[in-house]
Amino acid sequence: MSDETKTLGGRLPLLDPAALTTTQRELYDRMDADMAPWAERMGFQAKTEDGRFIGPFNPILFSPEIGASFLALQGVEEKHTALSGRIRQIVILSVGSVWQAAYELYAHAAAGRTVGLSDDAIRDLAAGRPPAELNEQERIARRDWSIWWCSRAAITWCARC
């Protein structure tokens, strides 16, 4: 693993699949069967060439019991959300912008393209700007979620919102 790929886990070291506990390995296998193919279909990288998960997938493996529950919640939310795929990606990119979450912006820029967001719209959302192409519902979703997350981040004024 190169020095460059070591940083793909953020503050945490990337876990080597060969060194996982039994519980971690079970979750790894589930993620490898579900999340990695989804990421590939969306057009972003979820693992290094040697099989280490990157981005938010890596920390999930550090606490597999909590990680498995989080993935179950995420799956239910995705399956049963009232939001369209496009609005969901707008909200995710808006929240990623507020938190300046590089991997989230990278991954969901790719996912956003699959639901019809233009590269210009994705750049605007990642920069915290409202894209011109958004319809009224999409603008409301972007604005309301950005303001909500800004307030949760204990930011009294968020110029990005």
C-alpha cells in the first residue's frame, strides 16, 4: 500500500482484510457483496486494489456490531425514503458541503450523475451554492437540509447555506 492510499481512511488506518476478526470479516464480506458493487455501478471507488475499504466503509469495520446496524438503517432509509433519487443526492451533496466531507462529495458526485445532476450542479452543491438547474422542490430540500445541518454543527452563521 502506498503512502497516498494510506490516507484514504481519514484518521484511521485502512484495515487489511487478512487481519480482520471473524465478526469484522463477516461484515467485510457483506459490504463486499453489497456496497462495493453499488459503488462500482455508481462510478466511484470503495476499496483499494488490495481490498481495503476506504472512505466511510473503513471505519464501519472497526466496530462491526454498530457498523452492521448502521448499514441496516442506511439500507432501510434508502429503500423507503419519500425523497426522489435526485433530491436525495442533492441533500447528501449539500450536507457533504457543510461538513466539507471530501469522500462523501466524491462518491455522491458520481451517484448524482446517475440521477441526472449535471457536473455544474454538482460543483455548485459541493461548493455550497444553489445550482441554477434545481426546481423549487430541489431548492427547498437543499436549503432546508443545509440550514438544519449547519445548526447541528453549532455554527451560528453558515455562509455556505
